[in-house]
Amino acid sequence: MSGHSGESFAELPVAPKPPLRRFHQARWDEPIIFEQSRPGRRGIAVPAAGVPAVELPESVRRAEPPKLPEMAQLHVLRHYVRLSQENLGVDQAIAVGQGTCTMKYSPKVNDRFVSDPKVAELHPLQPDDTVQGVLEVYWRMERMLAEISGMHRVSLQPASGSAAIYANIAMIRAYHASRGEGRQRDQVITTMFSHPSNAACAKTAGYEVITLMPDENGYPDIEALRAAVGPRTAALMITNPEDTGIFNPRIEEFVSLVHEAGGLACYDQANANGLLGITRAADAGFDLCHFNLHKTFSTPHMCGGPAGGASCVSEALAPFLPGPVVEFDGERYHLDADRPLSVGKTRPFLGVTPNVVRAYAWVMALGAEGLREVAETAVLNNNYLMHRILQIPGASAHWGGGRLEQVRYSWQGLFEETGVHSEEIGVRAADFGVHYWTSHHPYLVPEPFTLEPTESYSQEDLDEYAAILAHVADEARRDPEYVRGAPYNQTVHKIDQTSLDDPKQWSPTWRAYTRKHLA
């Protein structure tokens, strides 16, 4: 596709700068919900249900009731509405700045489907005969993802992309163990710009992780792969395109090298938004892959979870899929838990059913041609935005060549001129109602920022976003201290980062916070 590197936009006139809209984030100084609790308040008076009391064993009975917030319905509603007003999100912002997260529009009609009692009031322990509809949705969605990936079978049980990656590494481990090579194959190879979840899941599963660094063109170094593969190789776990937006044209050769060493090749397809209907994991020889329903297939990210993942495998690995799996005998759908080689459950029950239903509705509405149009539009939007961003003095795209659905840019030129860091540019951009993500650590791309305009955004959206960054870059040249002092129109100001590297100050729960900081 000739437009990857932006040449097709070269003759476009410089876009007129749209007027920057006035924006000010709501600020409520909202206490957390535990601080608003008052003894005796409640949201509903629960009537006696007439259910016989069950005497629980002493070992599972609480010594005292759980310390849950006690609040009236109005105050609960007010609390969460205020929190929503203190945040930027995909439904009110031009959310192209959350690069590699594929922030796209989630059709609201799909929320109607999941709020329907036929879905919302299902119980996961209902007999199969009473949930034929939702089992059919799972079965059909799995078949569609198998077609999209070229794989043989799919599990929708994982609750996130990382959970799907862990399911895949568990199947890799089980596969090698079944062949008597479980102990021997103790290394997993990944790449620096693949999603860190690949390395993290492999390490969690007990593997030694080998990370390939990029070569002078930004591709994973194939010579480093040749040196790394061997009898200890369990798998290659790789994202393509990586988080730079660069697609590896030698991916089949990478897969072949791993197969020749007896390892498996696992494709992280969380960046598949520019590939739908164009290329498939199986076509490059991969044995496994995964998708994120909350990225490529439009379902909400749900503030970090529960989202939705899909593990897709070849026929050789199908016996190891998480169980139970949905089967269809031609007349009825049922759950099959009699799978002796299965790696077991990755989460309770079937999966995140509301997001499976949303993703199913999205794919059915688009069809095969629509999915390919999604990919083509996402690539077009990305290259158009890249053309606009690279017109801003001080911005650059590290490494040459084409990009697919995202770009990891650099403000290194601007930093050398002004001393203003990328993080400071991003914070100042929040004063205009947008934001961006920098990069995973370590920063191989200096002063990075990662943008991914999906198919959801218009040309006007992209022009406005680029105009905001151009304005902030100009501010950095004229008054760098003003940019460093941002944000000015936001809920919070600078975050004190001194505690981030001190585990003694971390408080993952309210109970831990009160014990550490309020006692």
C-alpha cells in the first residue's frame, strides 16, 4: 500500500489550523466512596425473601460484617457522575493519543443488546438447555475469529488480552510437556516492541525470556533470532506490527526459524486493526494467536477490565484449549468439559459475556467487506495524521519506512531546542481536552509519544488533534516554563511521583491505605 509512508499526502496543502476550542475539566475534589460512607445509610431496603437460613461452617463465617460503604442511591449516583466528569474518555475526547490501545467507537446499540434481560439476567450455572442463545453467540463468534485468524479453534474464556496471552503460554507449555520436552524447552523469545505482556506472561509461567532488539531499520533483528533459537526454545511470542506501527515483512522467515528449532510461534494480534481481512496469522505459519475484543472488535476497555480476549489455535493445539469449550452437534449447543489435555480454566465460567455479545454484534453488522474497510480506513487515518504531525517542527518518526495503524513519534528535536520533555507536552495537551501516551519503558525512541487513530475518527478530528500538538509545541518554544507548569484546566495538577518507586508507600486497597497513611 503506497500510502504507508505518507507519500500519497505529499501534495496536500498545509491544513488550515482549526480554532482551538475552549476547554476546562470539571473539578469536584471528590472524596473516594469509603470516605463518604455514614453508618446506617443504605440505598435499598431488602425485604425478607423467605429463604431458609443455611448454617455455614465456622471456618467460612466472618467475625464481623464487611466494611462496605453505606450510602443512599442519590449519593452513589452523584459520586460516579462526578468522577466521570473528572476524566477524559473515548466518548467525549479525540482519543487517538492512547497509542496501541485502539480506542474506537463502541456502538451504543450494542449496549442495548447486553442490557436486555435475555443476556443481563443469565446465570453462569444455568443448564445448557436454558442458555442456547448465548452459547450460539459464543460458538458463532469463535467460528468468525477462526476465519479471521485462519486458526482451527478459539476460546473466548480469557477476560483480557494479557489473560489470552497467558492462556497461550499455558498451552505452549502443555504442548511441549505432552511431547516429553517440557523441561528441556525453557526459553521464550520476544521482541523489544512487542507488548510487554508477552514477556511478563512467559516469565510468570516460569520461562527464561530472551528479548530481541530492533535493527537499524526498526525491525526485530533476525540475526539475533538465529543466534537465540535452539533446543531450549519453547516459543516466539511476537507482536506484528509492533508498537512502532512497523510491519515486519520477514515475519514468515521468523516463524520458520522457530519451527526449525522445534518451537512454536505465537502471534500477539492486539495490533490487528490494520490487518483485518488483509492478512491472517495462519497464513504466516503461526501456531497460536490472540485478539483483544476491547481493541480490534470495538468493545469497551472497561477501565482496565473486564475486557475480553480470544485465544486462537491450530488443530494440533486445539486439545489444550481452556475448558469447557462450546460444541454444536447440529441440533443443540453444549459445554464440553471432558478434555483431558486442556490447560483448565483461565477464569470462572465462559468469559466476559457482555463483551462477547458486543463484539459479535459489531462483526455481524460489518461483515467481511466491512472488516477489511475498517483496516484500510485505520491505515489511511494513521498515515494522514502522520503527514500532519511531521509538519510540526521538532516532531519526527523514528526509523524510516512505512507505518500501519499507529506511529511511535519522537519530540527529541523539540526537546533539544526547548528542554521540554514529551511527558510535559502531553500534560499540557490535556488542557485542550486530549492526551497521549508516551511509550513502554525503556524509551528506545527518545522523547516518545504514540498515536493510533482508528477508523472512528474524521479528518476534522485528526486536524484538530494535530493543531493542538502544534500549538503546544509552539508554546514550548515561546515559553517553556509555562508548558512545564501545566496542567491549568484540569482536575489535578502535577502528580508527586516520588512514591511510585517506593513499595512501602503503595496502597492497593482502601484498607491498606488507612493502615499505612491514616493510622
